[in-house]
Amino acid sequence: MRPRPLDYASDRSCGVRSNLAAVVASRHRNLTTILSKCSAGVTMKQLFRLQAQLIVNPPPPSVDPNLVAVKLISVCGANAHLRHANIIFSSLFPKPNLHVWNALLKVHAQNNSFLYVIHLFNVLVSCPGGGPVPDEFTFTSVIKSCSSLLSVTEGCKIHSYVIKLGVLDNLFIQNSLVDMYFKFDEKNVARKIFDEMPFRDVVSWNTLLNGYAVGGDIGMARKVFDDMSERSLVTWSAMVSAYARVGDVNSARELFNKMPERNVVSWNSMIACYAHNAKFSECVNLFYEMQQVGCVAPNDVTLVSVLSACGHLGALDLGKWIDTYVRKSRMELNLFLGNALSDMYAKCGAIEEAKRVFHAMCERDVITWSIIVNGLAMHGYSDDAFLYFSKMIEAKVKPNEITFMGLISACTHAGLVDKGLQYFNMMSEVYEILPKIEHYGCVVDLLSRAGRLDEAEDMINKMPIRPNVIVWGSLLGGCRTYKDFARGERVVQQILELDLDHSGSYVYLAYVYSLMGRLEDAAKCRLKMRDNKVTSTPGCSWIEVNNTVHEFFRGDRSHPETDRIYLKIQELGLELKLAGYTPNTDLVSHSINEEEKEDLLSTHSEKLAIAFGLISTKEGTTIRVVKNLRVCIDCHEAVKVISRIECHCQCFSCNGRDLKLVISQRINQAASKESSLYSR
């Protein structure tokens, strides 16, 4: 049965519609032109029809089959259909020339099939009777593959083959070799190749600059930048990214401000710089500035960085705007953008929206599943977290260490100690994942919160890796909750051996000594903190009101609405006491009277943020507050009572205020965070 003619009137293409079948059938000479014009928009279904026409109506000898093969393989590459590209190469065109070889090498390299690129190259150079001689396009694909695989042996072999063929002076090959040796951490070899280049273009200089930047040699990167006689937008953006890698945000912004012009890559470099260095407010503000400029539209890379900042700041309104922008502009909800959106919603407390994005994604990886599992766990939906984990296994997605952090965290919030221990053991026994120190810390926290302090301490002592301050700190939290002061003092000594400047240990000791009536020892602890210049991380809370993120610190009086905020704090203080709330002044270790202790507790950053939210929003508005540290017990209890007060009833009514306090605890300034949500 003959294949039916192509009907492009019903299929999408690049301007080639109903007459495509007639053109293919009667004018084979124009076939490569047609493919060239519409290759970017041709789907695999359309490609199969084109192939069927070629089989039924073979092109005349005047049409070079190799040109047709190159175009067909390129379409396969654009659709990431490498298997069919291989079929076209091996079956339809028995005598491919170098252009066809290069096309196949290129699509595999572009789709990260690096091992196969090296295999293809070895087949090419070992063809019986001598195959086509590789050129610069061949070598750039192969060198890129060696670089990506960090395959030093293969890379050196390719370099030797380049010298043997006498094509080392080719500019494209030299640029690729410089990049390869930088990735091999062979800076001297890379620099030697660069210095011996008879001609250098701006790509050569950018490769050198980026090599030093990625290697952390910011001084040499800046020297290369200053020595360049010609700088492209890529050059400026690379230097901004270089400063971002070493955390020099100010130098990055100074360079960004000096750019003669900016494109979306330039804006992305600076926005990502702020996001990666925890300057989330600055990241959002720069995005607004980009919007005001108007001539540059954000792309998915821009939005991923901004969504990360929204998640940390609790800027849900901006996150929703980005979600709407993605849909209205018909941007593809690819893996990275989908993960960023789902993660933002989860961190901002909108777990239903996070699930909506999750289910809308066409492609999901282990990060996608881990985000939803961790998000559900963070908000107390332990059963749902376990359910999604089961679905993840059914989808044949292997969990990673982040997935298990979420599962153990879910067990912690639900008090499911034995189930948490089962998941911990499952890591190594079922999935061969070696638990990291974060997992041990999570399990110690699980046991400590349940009051199983002996088991928690025993686990620490049997850990195959040395416990850090975070692990011991989890046990210390249990000691404080269950008033095991003897164990607490022992734990503090362990912590101070690891970190003499650990402020929490001094505060705990002062708290214990105060409870035991050893006021002199408590005073010595505070004095020792002062003498050693020990400082604690200041609590900081963020709240978004009318698309603006406001920042508060403990006792903060810098906000323009300070007078109204503190007046609301006073009103809340009276209403809280009438509702039966009693400030937990035991948490304050300073030698001051009870009234002063209550004043200190009332001006914690999250309470200031909530007060501002109450005076700045209409009744019925959800108030979301994000904090950089774990909420204290007093604020936890106060938030629940404030929610009840604002509802004007004894239960948590959906008609009243919905207070969501999202607590993010950064560990050692790293990207990993432990989060919990208190909601009503």
C-alpha cells in the first residue's frame, strides 16, 4: 500500500503548507531548500511522511542524497530523536560523506550523547579503505564530548590526532582545545595553546576568560577582561558571572552598570548573581527594573532565578504573576521552569498550586518528584507525601537523597518515628544511597522531638562520619524541650569543641543556669560571649504586601510604618493575654525583669511582620511571613492565638485571617534548608 501524500494543511510547519506534498513529489531539487526552511518546526510525524515520500519517489541523481541526509538528521536532532537519526544514517544512505558524519556527531553532542560521539568518531577514523578525513566541524563535536565527560585520555588522543592531520592552526579547533584543557583543570596547557594561536577572535578571549572564571581564578579572569581590545555582550556577562561565583556581588553589579548595552543574557547573569548569593530582594528589584526597561523580554532562565528568590522571600504575588506570564506568552513549561514554579508555590505555602504545576508538567524527573514530596512534608501533609513517593516509585523514578530528606521530615512533623527510621534504612538497603550528614541530623531531630534522647545520642556516637554542629544541635533541641539538662551540658561541650563561636550553645547554657538558679554562671556565659565576640545570626522575617517585600529584624524600628506597627503589637499583646496566652519568658536568658522579657518577645521579627500585615491588608487576606531561622516556641504559640483572635471565634475559621508562617533555616550558609509551616 502506497503511503498517503503529505497533507500539511492539517499539520504545523514553517510556512510550508498544502503544496508541500506536490513540491516533494515533482520538484526534488527543492527538497533540501524546503527542509532547510522548515526544519526547526518539523515534527517527527511530519518527518516520517517526508521519508515515506522519498522512499516511494526516490530523488533523481541530480539531487545529492547526502544533503537530504544532513537535513533529515538535523530534524531528528531538533526533536531529540537520536535513534531515528542513527537509522537514517545507517540505513537510508549507505555511503555518507563527511557532512553527514558531522551532522550525526553534532546532533549527538547537542543532546549530550557524548559517549556515542566518541564511538562514532572512532568508527569514522577506522573505516576500511579510508573514510572521509575529519575537519574542524568533526573535531569541535568530539572535543566538546571529551570536555563534558572529563575524559582526559580521549581528549589527549584527539589532540594528538589533530596535530597528526596538521589542522592545529584552525581557529575553531584551537578554541575548543583551550576550553577542553580548562575543564581538565590543565590551566597551563590551555594558556599555552592560547598564547601560540596565530589569530584570536573574541570567542578565543571569552573562552580564556571563562576558563579562569570557572576555575575560581577571578584575578586572572579580570586581567583577561581588561586586556581585551574587543568585548562582546558574552564577555561582559561572563565577567559578571565570574564575580557571582566567588560571591563578589558588588563588583558584579558595578560591571553590570557599566555595560554599554544589555541583552537578556546580561540581565540573566546579574539576576542569577543575586539569587545564587542569597540577595533575594535585590534579585526581585532588578527583575522589576528589567520589566521597566521594556526592550528585553525575560526568558525561562530569567524566570527560574526570580522564582527562586520568590520562594525564599515568600513573594507569592510575584510568583503568581510569573505563572500567568508563562501561560499568556505560551512559553514551554519545560523541566527547569516547571520545577522552579512548583518549588516556589511549595515554599510560599500554596501547596495546591504546587500540585497543579506538578500535574501540568509533561516531563518529570527526580527533582520534580522530590519538590512535591518535600513540599507536602513541609506543610504537614505527611500521608500525601508518602502517597506521592509511592507514585514516584510506580513511575520508575529512582529517589535520591533529597527525596528521603523530605520523607524523614514528614515523619518528624507527624511524629512517626518508626516509619522515619524505616525510610532511613531504606536509603542504603534498597536504593544504595549512602546517607549524608544531613540525613543523620534529620533522624536525630526525629528521635529528639519524640523524646527518645538515648537513641538519638547513640545514633550520633555510631555515625560513620563525624557529627557536625547541626547534628548535635538537633539533640540539644530535644534536651531543651524535655529539660534533660545534664545531657544538654554534655552536648554543649561537644558543640563548642567543633565551633567555639556557636552562639546557641552559650544561650542554652545561660538558659539552663538561669532555670537552676545559678545566675552567676549564666552571667559568665553571656560575658564569655561578649569577650569572644560571639554573635548570633539575627532573625529576619519577610512579608509581601501589594507586590512589595518588606523586611523586619528583631526590635526593628526602621520601617516607615513603625509607629502603627508597634501600636498594633501593643493591641495584640492585650488581646493575647485576654485569650489566655502567656509569654514564655523562660526563653529569655538575660537578667532582666519579667516585663522587659515580655517586651523582647513581643518584638521578634515575625511578630512585627504579622502586625504590619494585619494593618496593611483587608480582612480575609492571607498573611504569609518567611523567616530565615526556626520560629521560637513562644512565637509559634502566639501565631496560633493571633489567628484565632483575628477570626473573632474560638476555632480557626476560613472566614477570618489565614496566617501562614513559613520558616526556612539555612544550614552553614548552604543552599540546603529545613522548612516547616505553621498554618491557620
